Amino acid sequence: MSPENEGELLNAATLRWLNEFASQGIFTTDAQLRVESWNRWLEQHSGVAAESAIGRRLFDIFPEIALRGFEAHYRAALAGESRVLAHTFHKFLIPAAASTPEPAQTARIAPLLVGGRVAGTITWIEDVSERVATERELRHQIEAAEFSRTVAEDALRTKDEFLATLSHELRTPLNAIVGWGRMLLDGSIEEGKKRKALEVIDRNAALQVRLVDDILDVSRIITGGLRLEVRPVDLGVVIAAALDAIRPAAVAGSFYPADAATLRRAVEGYLAGAEAPEGPPPRAIIAPHAGYVYSGPIAARAYAALAPWRGVARRVIVAGPCHRVYVPGVAVPSASAFATPLGTLSLDEAALARLRALPWVETHDRAHAQEHCIEVQLPFLQSVLGEFELVPLVVGDASPDEMAATFEAIWEGASPV
């Protein structure tokens, strides 16, 4: 057998194998796009037999191919250009047999060259259903993993918020216990008020025990062993316990010294270097609220003017802008005292009660918790005035008229406020 004959037989065997056993769809056309070959895979997946396809124009067998704009790809192949139709953009080329799902296909359309000229086209179709299903499953797994991650992040955020709330709730009764305890130890409480101080300490200690019990209830909830105790509650006792809380110093050690002796020396030094203005003492001053290293000497000049009111002033209103929490009007605290390294200042609860009746005034402990603008004024006031009751106001978007009405509600007599 001559090599030429052997090559022809080999080509024929290859074509027969592609027609009978190939795992892809393969068909060829002439230059008029009449089908010249149609393999077994295409018969099985399209439902069109080779006898029905061969000799007919491709677009007569499947008019939808032209309607979907694929005729341009075959024109390009007849012009010598190969095209790839990806499933992502085209879904499929040859439709599936009747009553079967829409196929997922990738197709390659290329020119067939004979003697350097284009004699027709060849189309190679691959079924990518398994790959598409795998990709879809992978996307579902990624989405599930993202959802699980979001749930885990939400759980961690909830845990952090719970711990922050728990820390705040545990600190509140401790502040009252420590604050009133120190006042008893340093002898700054009058004899007639010592019993009240002990009652406050006892009540907040009991509250601390209750909070610990509440923490233990969490494990009982998880194990299903929680039992509810339903009984009447005295709201007056609850409100009184809340009002006996002491706001601790929040910016001691950063805006001003945390050590009492160091703070006292610093404030007295600033005041000693300040000139008291001539004339009657003012009933209102404007003072800066930055750290003492920046504004201490300037603040001292304002507070030195209040020295004549020492022993006379019984109430001081301190109003300052909010820096950390949005306040729509004016915020007052629920605490009954403010602490600084120089001691604890009682709040004027009667004045605060009148203010809470105003529609733009709200009890807002978060606005006061870390606010420095009021706290930095207190060591100067304690050094200059001695004992007095404090009315702290954190001011947000209150209007000038609302602020005027706020001051009028607690402005009494001739004593400074």
C-alpha cells in the first residue's frame, strides 16, 4: 500500500471516529452553509438525524440560530476568521431536543481551507453543563460561606456590644459604692447624711449581686433552666437607685492630672498667675475646655473672677457642647454626683427635675459619660468656690430661645449660676 493510500485510510478512520465516538458535537458546512457532516453526538443532543441535516442549510434546520444573531459568526468564518461562542454570553448554539432542558454549550466556528481558499466551515460544540453546575454550586458555597461569615461577625459584634453594656452596668453601682465610700472615708459628708450614704452603698451592693445573678441567668437560658419570678416592683426604689449613681472622672490623666495633689498644685498655680478683673464678680463666664497644658492659664483668668462668690454661691450651671454623642436639644445626666480627683460634687436634683419637664431636655447618660467639656471646668470651680451643687448641661442642637428658657427655669435669686 502506498503512503498516499495509507494516509487517506488514516484520515477516513479519523473522520469515522469523530463521527461515531467523539464526546463533542462536530459538523461541517460548505461555502453556502449547507451541512456536509453531522456526527452521532449532535443526533443524540439535538434530536436531528444526520439524514435530515446533511444537504440542508444550517439556518433552515435551526432558524433560531439566525434570529439570535449567530449568522454573523458563520459569515466571519467564511471570510477566514475563527470565532468562539462562550456559554457565559451565548448559553448555547444548537438547541436541545424537544422536551429536554436548555443545553449549556461552548462552540468554536472556524473556516475549512482547501488549497488556500475557504471551502466551508467546521463547528465544534462542547457540552459544559457539568462545569456550569459545578460553578453554580461553587457560587452557592461561596454565598453560604459569606452568609456564615456575616452571621459570625454579627455574633461577635453582638458579643462585644453585650460585654460593653455589661461593663457599663457593672460599673454604675460600683461608681456609687466607691464614690460614697470615699466621701465617708475622707469625712466630706455631714453627719446627718451618713446614713443616706450607707443606704446608697447597701442598695448598690445589692444591685451588683443582682447583676451577677443576671449574668448567671444567661447560662440557665442556654440550658433551659431559667425560671421567672413575677412580683410587683416599686418604681420609686428603682428610680432612686438610678439617681444615686456617681459619674466618675472620664478624662483625668489625659486632659488634666489624675493625681489629686498634682491637680491641686496645677490649678492653684494657674490661678495664682491670673489677674482678677476689677468690678463686681460676674454671674456668667466663658471658659475654654481644652487640656490644661493648652488652656489652663486662660481658663484660670476666667475663674479668678469668681473668687468673691466663694461660700456664697450654692449652685453652678455648666453648659458645654457635645463632642461624642449627638444631642438634639439639651442632655442632663441621671447621676446624683460628679467625681473629680479633688472630690465629689453633688448635683442639684431639684433644678434637674425642673429641666426634665422641658420638651427639649432629655436624660442622656451616654452624652455625659465621656464628655470632657464640663469635666475640665470642675477642678477650677472646686478650687475657687469650694462647696456648691452642680447643674451639668451637654448642649446639642438647642436653639438660642430654648437655651434662654433653660437658664430661666433654674435661675433664682442673686446667687451666681
